[in-house]
Amino acid sequence: MNTRSTSASSLRDAEVRHVVMTAAAMAARALTGSDSSTDPEVRLKEMMDAHARILWAWGPGKPLTFTKFREMLTEDLSALLPDGVDAGEMSGFYAITEDGEFEEDSYDLELEQRTVLEALEKASWNGRSAMGDRVSDELHQTLVHRELLKGRSQESYCAWRSALITTPAGAAGELRRLDLPAKLDEFYEPIRFDALYDQRWWFACPFCSWPMKITLHGEKRGSAGKVRCFHRPHARQGARYEFTVPDSGKAPELRSVGRPLKPEGSASVLFKDITDRIPEPTPEKGHRALVRGVWRCTTIPGIPELGLYDALSRPALKKKGVTVALWPDMDTYDLLVTVSRKHGARTEFKVDVKDYTHATLLADKITADRGDGGGADWLVVPDFRYDTVPLLEDVSRKWMRVATAGDFGAKVCQEAGATWA
């Protein structure tokens, strides 16, 4: 098979997976009651819409009853793919957990599929989708990027983007003080329903400050409830709690669930220990939070970006000749780290930071883009993604080196003759 036909085949498979994943996530949210509507008729309509999308992906002559579709939502989602379509990242993925809840990682998978699909379409021989217009809206993130660039200065770009990272939620007055353009401020919306207790209280994640997911197992006094960050790695690092339903009108008091081990070595530098930080209830009234797409694509990867920037900007490293530029030329890449020596020699590290839940999709994007479109020569992932490094190294070796954030910081310090950890 020639390169052109292989590219078209890969693009078609990616598009079908995205259509099926979007439909399955829509139906799973409706089936579990995780969407904002409590109206059974609305939820049924959403499931019927999702069923129609699956039938479209399957093509004519391949029946799938609504009842069977409903049953398959609790199974491995790759079973919903048409024959002949590579399961790829959907193999072994479930949209509904063993507890009967909607799997929040479905959002990451669908979002990352879209990103890869866009890269594949750009790399295809004619630059067009093999299946016509996809059923998807323009990502909020694309709109945010456009607004950030309208500042027309590096200073405003960094200030606004940093604000979206450090303050993804807050009171009206706090958000006004960010001095964001009106178009960016519009991406802050009322606190989402599944992050509210009794429709009036929410809890900020101690890692990212975005409202956390609240799950109730009964509403009577003494029943149990759970709270965790929507970003699963944050939950694994300690942003997960439990509570007992209090008297009517009162806010719950959280208790930590487990205590994560503090990493050693290079990963310890950027690790945030939240052991003694129990989130306090915050009233819903007067507070807003970023829409999920902007939080996931700007706030979440921005945490290691700013973390590395701050750690490598320490005075001790500056004395060793280390300088760091954040989002140079308004985001050509994420960090430009320069190590200068007394005899005039210098080493530059052009860094792109990525936080993908599904490493295979990031690998696909790197392959489609033939590296990084902005010219980065280092791909850096958060320390908790250490297990993805071997795969990413394998596909990136022609274009970029790969490291965790901690290991990259250690590499820079080694180059400068300084200490990282």
C-alpha cells in the first residue's frame, strides 16, 4: 500500500473512532444521569441521537438495535467500532465505570482524538477529511488562542495565559482583577452542576483550583459522599475526599482518602504536597469557573509549564547562566531555556510541554506533525506520566528528545553545573 492510501486509511479510522467515541460518551452521560438534564425525555433523545450516529458510522446493512446499543455502553467501547476499523486508543476503554458512573476520562479521550484528527487532516494529501464535515464544534481552546494573540504583545500574552492557568475559578471580584479581555472573560461560566453540593457549595482542587466532582450515595443525613478532581492524576495524587451528608442547609466537611507517597529524586522538585490542605466549601453564588475545554487544554498543561519556568528561574540557577523565556514569540513553543557559559558558549532547549491522558494519541499527533510544528526539540511530560516516555521516545527520536519535567530540569542543571534536586 502506498503512503497516500495508508494516510487516507489512518485518517478514516481516526474519524470513525472519533464519531463513535463522541456518540458513546453522549449516550453514557445520559444513561448514567451525569448530564445536566434530569428530564428522562431529554436523556432518551440524547441516547437516540447517539444511536443514530453509531448507525451512520456502521453504514447501511449492519443493524444495531437500540436495546443492544444501550447494553454495549457498559462494555469495551471498541466493540462499537465498525468491522475493519483499528481499535487504537479505544481498545479496553469503558465509558461507564464498575460503579455505574460516567467515566470522566471519556472527555479527555474525545478531546485528544479531535486534536490528533486535525493533525492528520493537515498531513493528508489533500488536506481534507476523508468523511466530509465532522460532527464537532470548534474547540473553545482554539477561540481562546485567537483571543490571546489579539493582545499583540508578549507581555499581555503571558499575563493573560498565566491568569487562565492560576485562576481557573473564582469570585466575580477576583476574576475582574485578572483584567482579562471581555472575550476571554466569557469563558468563565457558573459552577457546573456536578461540582455542586446542594446546589450551593463547591470545592476547589488543591492542585488546579478548578471545581471538583461531587458524587452522592444518598441524600439523607449520614449518607456518604465523594469529592475528587476531574483530572484523574490530581485525584491519584491526593485530590480525593469523602464526607458524611450533614444536616440540611449545612456544607459538608471533607476528609482525605489515602495519602500519596512523595516522589524521590528529580520528580520531587515540582511535586506539590497537599497532605495538610483540606479544601473548604465555597458558596456557588458569585463564583464562576472556566469551561471544561479551556481548563483541560490551558490550565492543566499550564501547571507543569509554569512549574518548570519558576523552578528554572531561581536566582541560584541564574547565577549559573540559566535563563528561561515563557511562551516565546507568543507560543511558538512553551519554554526557551538557555544555558550560557563564561567562555561564550551556550546551549538552548526549546521545550513543548504535553499532558495527554492517552499517550498513543500523542504519539499519533507527533507522527502526523513530524515533530513539533513550532520547532521544539524537547517534548516534556508531567512527572506522573513517566510511564509514557518510552513510547514517546520511540516515535519522536527523529525530531525531539523526550523527558519528564523533573528529568528535564535535572538535565538543564547538569548542563549548567548546578543542582536540581
